[in-house]
Amino acid sequence: MLTVDVAVVSGLVYGASGQRLDVYRPATALAASPVVLLWHGRGPEERDVLAPLARGAASLGVVCFVPDWRPDADDSGRTHLRESAMFVQQNAAEFGGDTGRITLAGWSLGSKAAVAAAMDPCALDDWRPQAVVGIAGGYTRPEPLTGRAPIDKLTRADQSLPVIPVWLIHGSTDPVVDVQQSRQLHAALQHRGWPTSLYEPDTDHAGVIMTEYDPESRRCRPSHAEHAVRAGSQTAHLLARAANSAPRAC
């Protein structure tokens, strides 16, 4: 894929709760671009952590929305996640996005929620994305949107529910969330006949989004380590591939 210059709009309020998001988009585009809504992990209001990945995806022609949300809220962040999805559906076109091609992605805890949204139409007010990308997620414990484990939701999903592609990527040396979590979900998706793929770059939990963990600040920061740049670039390309695989709106 060819890369393009990226424009960034920062700090937009996206819902009644007052949380903010950033938009990364191609600086020039001849047609509406596919959209990715990208949720961060367990740390509250850490949209900046995903900046390197979002910029990488946007350079590949994707309009990428990255909201803050608070997993430590009384409802575990469910309201924020739902508000961000509604904002993107209603406003993506304003930023050059194709509202008929919205991919939902998440990292770590955000990945759990994104995968759950693929399996339960009620999770996001009867809206489902065109594709889902799960990045270094754990899928055997409850997630914020529905309060259930995604792997359990899959086994109980309505057989008549239209399946959507689920793309998974997980660092093979992840010490925070075992890569077996993604392998287990991948196998379960295959067993149920869902289109799915799994990639395992040689990196850790932070490296898969082109970052490294800083113990002093207790958050991830951009990394120039070879393994992180390589794996983060692979994740950005995966986001772009997933987004472009969605059918164009009529």
C-alpha cells in the first residue's frame, strides 16, 4: 500500500459524557475513505497511546477515530464506548470517511469490547461494524460492553446472525496477555465458520501498537525499537486491510 500525508484533528468532544477523541485521516483523498474506530486499553483516557498506530493506519488511506474512554467508570466505560460508536456513525463523512465501511478495532481491553460487538447486535444499539480487528486481547473474561466473555458470547451467538470478518494480531512474546487467548478465539471462530485470521509478530504487548511501556509514567510511549516498529507497522497494515475489505456503501 502507498502511504500518504496525514492530517490530525485533536480533542473533539464526542458525547454527553464529555470524553474526547482524535481523528487521523489522509490529508488528500479522491473518494470517501474506509473508517476505523480504535479503542485503547485499560488505562483511562489513553488515546495518545494509540497515536503511532492511528497515524500509521491513516497513512495507508484510512480515517481513524481514537477516543478516550474510562474503564474505571461506574459502568466500566460502556457509555463512552457506545457514544464513540454513535459519533463515528453520524460524523465520519465530515472527515472524509465512508460511513458504510466502518471497522471496529481495539487493543488489549479495547479488543475484548470490539470482538464482543461483532457477536452481539445489542452491544452497540443494534449496530455492528463491517469488520473487527482484535489487537492483543484476552477473550475468556468479561468485557465492558456486555459484561460477558467474548469467547462465551461466540459459543452462544445466534446461528442466524450474519458473520463478519474478525482479524486478530497478538505479539508472540506478550507477557501481559498470553497469545493463547487469541489462538483460542481464532480456533473458536473457525469452528463456527466465521472468516478470521491470526498474526503473531515477534513482539510484546506494547510493541504490537508500536510502543513500549514506561514504568515511571505507568503508560506506553512511542518506541523506535526494531521489533516494535516492525510489529506496529504490521498492525497498521492489518487495520487498513480490514477496513478496505469491507464493501463500499451503495
